[in-house]
Amino acid sequence: MHLFVPGVPGGAPLRAVPCGTWQRADVRPGRAMAWAVLLIAPLLAWGNPVSTEHVTARLLAEHDPAVPGQPLELLLSLEIRPGWHTYWRNPGDSGEAPGIDWTLPQGVRAGPLQFPAPALIRVGPLANFGYSGRALHPVRLSIPADWPIGKPIPVRARAHWLVCEEHCVPESAVLELTLRTAATAGPSDPQAATAFAQARAGLPVGTLAGAVLVQSPGGLRLSLPSAGLGPAPSAVRFFPWSWGLIEPAADQPWRLAGDRLELDLSPGEVAATADPGGLLSVQGADGSGRSFEVNATRGTPDQAVYQAAPAAAPTLGLPLALAFAFLGGLILNLMPCVFPVLAIKALSLAGQGGLGARERIAHGLAYTAGVLVFFAGLTAILLAARAGGTAVGWGFQLQYPPFVAIMADVFLVLGLSLAGAVTLGGRLMGLAGGRAGRGVIGAFGTGALAALVAAPCTAPFMGVALGYALTLAWPLALTVLLALGLGLAAPFLALSLAPGLARRLPRPGAWMEHLKQLLAFPMFATAAWLVWVLSVQTGPAGVARVLAGLLALSFGLWARERTAMARRGWPLAGDAAALAGLAVALWLGFVIAGASAPVAQAGDPAAQAGLPAQPYSPERLAQARAQGRPVFVNMTAAWCITCLVNERVALTATGVVAAFRAADVLYLKGDWTHRDQGIGAYLAGFGRNGVPLYVYYPPGGEPRVLPQLLTPGMVRQALGSAPADPR
């Protein structure tokens, strides 16, 4: 880029030098100074605002009057002519950052100009970092506490900037502002308030620590934690503080690799000595933008995270994502995660045998509504948490021990009700497919309960759809998740709507009571499984408290059952006992969050089979990859039944263990039973949002993602020790 100054003989170009200033190549210093004075003088103006040929400059105060002793925010606003631009603190290939010189009363101080995140402005083969349309630079003004109230504060600021199109023009203005003072701050002008809000939205929202800049085979690699970035990004750009660290115009390929974000950068002229820090600009899939300061340190190549993960979430497109979500929800009915609720589904179907067409359709629609309402609520919580910067994923609710404890209470009560030990209200009994006339609300609850139990795990096709959905704006993400729920509800809905299928259902009879009592045992098994999950999360102390709560709840329900038909005040006493038992169970469920630290999970089936696992960490993975050692990563959780089945069936098979040993495979296991930002970021790096996830890293090759339902043959084939076979 060249700077052509009208009026200079021959229109000779100025050239940019690394320090960001401008020099005339063929004019002696004395003549250059004279010409500069003559040229800049017409561009210098006084007032507020001030309009030059290409920029309108304003100095705004957030409040008027100001309060002595309290800082006041000022704003330098530069409204830029279309097609022109000003510069960020590091202008890029050429240019100069704006500056400001203050004339202030004694005791009044002005801080430095602040710079919102810039845009990349390409000019031919070069690139600048700057602003088009409007540049907003906040400044903090400090007013001494002893400044007399009522005495105005005169503010005079000489702002100067370089504004460029294909050629550049230096401009400046003297902006004058008189601030009133009072004991309380005055209101904000609506236009000024809008400008301040826009300026603050462009400022960095925080600082990312732990960033490492290393020399990689292709140039420079910036590796930094991805946990604090918020929702999965769709575009990323790094702007260095200093000129010469990188080539501004070069592309910056990026990827989410495990719990790290990695960018490949082209080194600049002084890459070895320039400050490695900068600003990371992140664009979300919904169009929102945010930026972070990056405090990077220089590292050695072995400190980089070479994980060769796919670049960000897969780009499916909405139609394919909807199809995958529906198909995944349909398959979810066959997954081990849904086994605990099969008892309720079986009773619901049996209860439909004696219903008329209208009631049967009402049951099917109510069941579907229960599934969809639950998924809509879960999606809203998930998106709200991720928008707030919290890295949560599918099944996050079971990472909280109080929720697991309450679910154990629910399944115990359902089991007691199915077994006939307690008699609950008709509406609650509808959850178990009770009497036909009372089952519409129960069908809704059955759908919600089925979704609740199924939610922690992912089925084939479902994981990719979920990962893609959570990169979209919330209406589209909700649409994909509702398609998942519709797939889960589809079989039951089809039976309800299809007359031919309905005629094949058995008629109600005495056999239903026997089936209902038999199906109480899956409910008890589910409660026992949830207590086991708590043993992993909270240790013996947490299990003891939850068992005490289950005992109190059972006793209260028993007391209510025994006194229900008694006379006088006994029914009230029974109700009080039931409420007391419920209160004790809930209280003990909530206080387990403060139980003793989790203990290590014992009895790992893979370890017992001779395949010990090491806890997953990016450092272990990076070290093994650097050594050329094959790695198998298993992302699992104690509350994911599919994960546990895969470990028992596939990962402990004799042939699989032998293949691991023969190839010297490092087995890394990430336990997502507890909330873990690193595991969440690793899942996101493969476009996933839940467990299980199985990834094999061959020596020096790209990672291979295995199916979510494993067989020994699949694992051996991935390791290259056997041809594909289903066994």
C-alpha cells in the first residue's frame, strides 16, 4: 500500500516501515517537515464533532454530569467514509494506529485508547487490521475526589489517525468537551449509550491463559485451551500485538484438537523475537462474535498438542442433520440406555389393547408430546449453559450427583408402585400404563421419562447430528433436537395411529397385573444402577446418604399405605409420614454434593482382562503421538450403559486384548462421569457432544472414529490386526 499526498511534487509514494510510521523516500528532512505542516494544517480542525474529508470524529461522555472521585468513560468515535478504513493497534502489513494527545486540568488523568477486535482488510496481496464504517475507542477518565462539585472540567484532545483506501491520508482534529460535575452521575444520551454498548461488545471478554506458540514443521503453531471459548466456533482469527510475528495476509487453518484450539500461522519477518501474544477473534455459527486476549508463551515442539483431529464440527447441512437426528432417535429405542424404561413402554402398549381409536391416538400424541417437551427443555438448558461459556454436553444432567440421587428415588417409587407395595394416584400410575381411562397424562409422563432415561447416551447417526446442532443458532438447534425426540417417539406413535397394528395388541386382562409386578424389577435394577453411579461420583459417604434417603422414602410410603383405609386421623398421619420421608430423601440427595471426594472406580473390566487404561490427558496423547506409538482413546461415563456394554463385550475380548498388546497400543480412558471441560472439548473436536466416543490413532496417521456400538471384530479391524467381521 502506498501513501500519495496531493501537492507533493511528482506525487511520490511514501513507504511503510516496520515500526508503523511513514517516511518519504525522496524528500530531504527539512523540506519534508515544511510540506507536512502545509498539508496537515488544512486537515486540522477544532470542535466536537469535527468532520474532515474522510472521517467525522466525536468525543462522547457516557454520563453528564460527572461525579468527582468516580471514573468516567469517554469514547473516541470515528465515522469513516465508505470504502475507507482506519487501523487497529497493530495495523498489519502497513498503516498506523490512531492516537490521542490530551490537555487536561491538573489532577485529571486519561487512560490509553482501547481497541475493539479488528477486521481483516485485504488490499491486493497485503492485509491490514482495522475498522470500516465506524471505529469506537473507549478511554477512561479519572477525576480526583477533591474536584469541586459544580466546577466544570474542560477536556481538550488532539486525535490523529491514518485513513486509507488505495491511498492513505493522515488526518487529525482537536476535540473539545466541557464536562459538568455533580454529586450524582447524570443520565446517558441514548445515542451515546448505544455507541458505548457497541464499543464494549467489541472489547475482549477475557484472557486465555495457557497458550503456547511453537515452531512447527509448517511454520508456527498456536495452541491454546478451548474450554473458555464458549459455543463451538465457526471461524477463528489471531491478531498479534506486534508487527512481524506473522504474515497478516496468510490463511490461518485451525482445528479443535482434544481440549485445545490449534492455529497454523505463517511466520513474519521478526517471528523469532516479536511478542507472541495477541487477540483471538471467534465467530459463532449464529453470527455472534467475541474476542479474547491471548497471553502466549514460546515453547518447544514437544509442548505442542499434535493430535491431528478433524477441523471443527462436521458441516452436514440442516436437511441431513434432521435426517440423522430422526434416525438416531429411532435407533435409540434399541440402545441399552433405554432398557430401564422398556417396562413402562410395555405396560403402556398393553394398556392400549382395550382402547378405542380416539383414546389410542390421544395416548400416542401425549406420549410424543412428553418426549418433545423434555427434549425442548433440555435443549434450552444446554444452549443457555453453552452460551454462558460453560462447556456442557449431552447427558450433562447425570454428571450432578443430586440429580442422580433424585432419579434413584423416582425409580424406587415406580418399582414399589408396579409391585403393588404402594398405591399411588391415578395420574402417577399412568406412568406405568395403568388404567386406560386415566392414561393420557400418564402417557405424557411416560414419554418424558423415556426421554429422561435415554438422554445420556448417543446412538449411531445421533452423535454427529448433535455436534452439528450445537453449532447452529438456537431455533435451528432446537429443530434438530426435536427431530431426535420425534425419532425416539416414532414407534409408539406409529402403534397408536395405525389401526392395523393396534388390532394386533393383546386385550387387557388378568395377565397385565402379573406383567406389571414382573416389570417392577427393571425399575429396582435401575435404582440400583443409579446408586452404583453415585458410588463412582461421591464415594461411600454419598452412597450411605442416598441409601438412607431411599429407606426413609420407602418407610413413609409404607406408612401411608397402611393407614390409608384407617379411621379418624390415621390417614393424615400416614400422609405426613410420606411427606417427611420424601423430604428426607430429597434433602439427603442434595447434600451429597458435599460428600467426600470421589474414589477411583474399581473393578474396571478392561483392567481385569489385562488391558489397563491410563487416564486421558492431552499431554499423554501428545507424547505418545510424538513417539509414534498407536493410541486408543475411550471416552466413557459410569452413567452411560452403552459405554459399559461396549467395554464388557468388545474391549475385554481375548482377541482385542491380544491385539492391543501386540501393537503396543496406549489405552487412554476419559471418564465423563463428572463434568470435565477437557473431555467436553475433546468431544467437540470430533463434532460430538456426548459419550461414547472411540478414536484410534495409528502411528503417524489420521485418527479413526469407531462406531458407537462396538464388536471385537470392529476394534481388531481398526488396529489392523484382522479383516472386518461382525464378531
